[in-house]
Amino acid sequence: MKITRASFNKAWKNKKLVAGALKMAHVRREFSYYEDYFQEGVLTYAEVLDKYPEMERKQIDNLAFRKIIWRTIDQLRKIQKWDEHNANFDEAFTLASKSCNWEMLLDFKELVETFNDYERLILFEHLLFQRTITDLVSECGVSRQYLQRIKRSLLRKLRDKLN
């Protein structure tokens, strides 16, 4: 959505509202991306000013405050989810990066034979073929938390057996 210069200037003059919304979303000034979130907040505020010109200023401020909080929390959740997924995937790669020998391959084969269906599904579909847990949840009909728990135990088993 395009924003006007006047609404951007109004949003820029009301920086306290944006800073307060970021504080409410637990984004502090020491955070490395604070300035980026601050600019996003100003742009969000300007969008709200343009979208609802007929509303009172107090109502616009309340709406913009909540919208900045929601957008910031959504972005933080997205980053956290990406980091969690890649951290677990990196753990699996560190297991594979060690020098591979026949004994380790035999141990791995024996270990895979002891896995249940869900552990095999996570190992092959999620870790190797990079399908998301959400896709696997809809396919299997079990909860996301259950598959996450199995994934953690699977990585623990792999780490213990192959180290």
C-alpha cells in the first residue's frame, strides 16, 4: 500500500507510539535489529493513517499501536521458527560431517531398523527431504508437538549412537 508524505511525517513525529509498541513486543533498543523494526513500525503507523482518515486520532493511535505489536511479534516468530528449524538441521549435518566408516554405517543401519514409523518419517521426509513438520502433521494426523518431541528424541538418539 502506498503511503502519503503527510501521513509519514505524522507517523515520524509520533515516534513515541512506535517505540512504546516495540517495547510492548519486548524489542529493546539493544536488540540488533531494533532500527529495522522501528522503521517498520513507522511505516505501519503511516499505513493506518492513510487507510482510516475518517477515524479519530485516538482510535487511529490505538489501532496502529496494536498493529505494530502484532506485526513485530509475527516477524519475531518467523525468525525464531526459521532459527529453530535450521539449528536442528545443522545438528543433523554435524553428525554427517564426521569421517564416515563402515562400522558407523552399520551402526546407523541398525539404529534405523529400531526406529518406529514416525521416527523414520521425520528422519527421511523432514531432515533429508526438507518437508515441513506442518506438512507431516496434516499427512499423519498427529499433533505438531508430538512430532517435534519425536524429532528431538531422534536427534538425541543419532547423536548418542554416532558419537
